[in-house]
Amino acid sequence: MPTKDAAWHDRMYNNRALVPDFADHFAHWKNASSQARDALKPQVDVRYGDGPNETLDIFPAARADAPVVIFIHGGYWRSLDKSDHSFVAPALRDIGACVVVVNYALCPGTSEQPVTVPDIALQMAKATAWVWRHIAAHGGDRRNISVIGHSAGGHLAAMLLACDWKKLGRDLPAGLVRKAMSISGLFDLEPVRKTLFVQGDLKLTPAHVRMASPAKWQRPGKGVLFTVVGGDESPEFLRHNRLIHQAWGPKTVPVCEELPGLNHFSVVTDLTRPGTRLNALALALIQR
């Protein structure tokens, strides 16, 4: 068994080191995102709150009362932006969805306004509540909201499935989010706390780990989580994918798959390609 020291954690969790051409993936996302915004003319930088980065972009569907997909980007809770992920909107719109791509504050924040992973989870709940309250004006059906997230966003999507919405707003339904998909998500933050290249920014504490590790929670009473991971990802990312299935069980996690030939970055691009397993799973989730 390998020694799980700092070097081991970095090898398991540093996806940019594991994928030498990661910059090419980012360049593709950026270019495709610019093209998507030019073609679809979304409403951008809509504020869902007054805090840092509390904005979202709305890509209305072709028809009214469309199912809604909220997409949450990755970046280890410390990097990237919604503008880098507009590229997911055309394919999701093509399968009938009104697409909302959300932003959040990035760790570590500032000395005046520090940002933690639990803070970001609360922001995502606020963003989702905003969507429920306002998306009808953009042609979306607030009774049919799915959340899809990649990497850190996959972690946040799972947390939303277990959110106590009544604590956030008395007008919100208890089952506001009952459908979520995590792409290459992380569900136990304890090993992330031991991963030095991100811990400097995340500053995870044992309390944060308890608050924001879905695999340590009781399974949600209602709703489903689809989980997928690239088959070429690190053993730890493969383990996390299995971990949430084991923790929440097959009733709540009916899909738990490793997608062959995909790495941590190509897997999210696969979402946008008709005919792929991931694109088909997104359609199945939306129509569920």
C-alpha cells in the first residue's frame, strides 16, 4: 500500500498534473463558450445576491415552460468562472432545457471577506432559490429543476440535493432540487484537507469537512443523484464516485459509472456531444 503522505495526495488530486494537455481543454472551453454566448445571446451577470461573484447567466430554452438545468463549474472551489463554461449551454438547450450557469466566490477570498467551501455551498443554495423564484420569467419551469456540476461543482450539486430549503426561505418547497448529476465530484473533503497544493487556498478545517462532506451525511430522503467519473481519472476520483453510491445507496444514487477513455477535463466536454453516454444521462435526468 502506498504511503498516503502529502506527495501521494498531490498525485491523486492534482488533475492539471495528471492531464498534461489541460491547457488545451481550457482553451477549447473558453473558445466554445464565447461562441455559445454569441449564438444564444444569454442574459449575463444577473445578480442572485449582493455577495462576491453572486451572478448567473441565463440561456432561455426554445420553448416556454422548459425544464431547467443549473450548471455549477469546477476549479477546486478556488478558480475558473461561469464565463469559461457557457460551452455546456448549447447541448443542454438542444435537449430542451433552459440553462443557468452560476458563479460563486472563490477561496480563499480576502482578509476582509474570507471565503470557505461551506460559504460557497450556501451561495449555491441562494442561487438555486433565486432560480426557483424568477426562472418563469425566462421560460423555465421551476417545478422541474436539475443541477449538474463538474468537479467542485459536482460536490456542490450533491449538497443541493440534501439542502433544507425551508431554512433558507419559508416560501421554498422542501423538494426544490430532486435531480442532480455530479461529474467527477468529491464527496469527502478530509483527503482534500491533506492535499497541500489546494489547502493553502481552501483552508479546510475539521469543522468544514464535517459540514461539507456529503458522504458523511444521511442520504437525502427524496431525490436522485447520478454520478459519473472519467475512467482515466486518478484512483481517488474513482473512489469518490463509488463512495457516494455506497454512502447514499442505489435508491438515491441509481447511476454510478466510470466513462472509459475520459480524463478529468475531457469528461465534462463529453456532456456537450450528442450520442455520448454522458449526454444521454443528462437527457434522462432532465426527463425523469
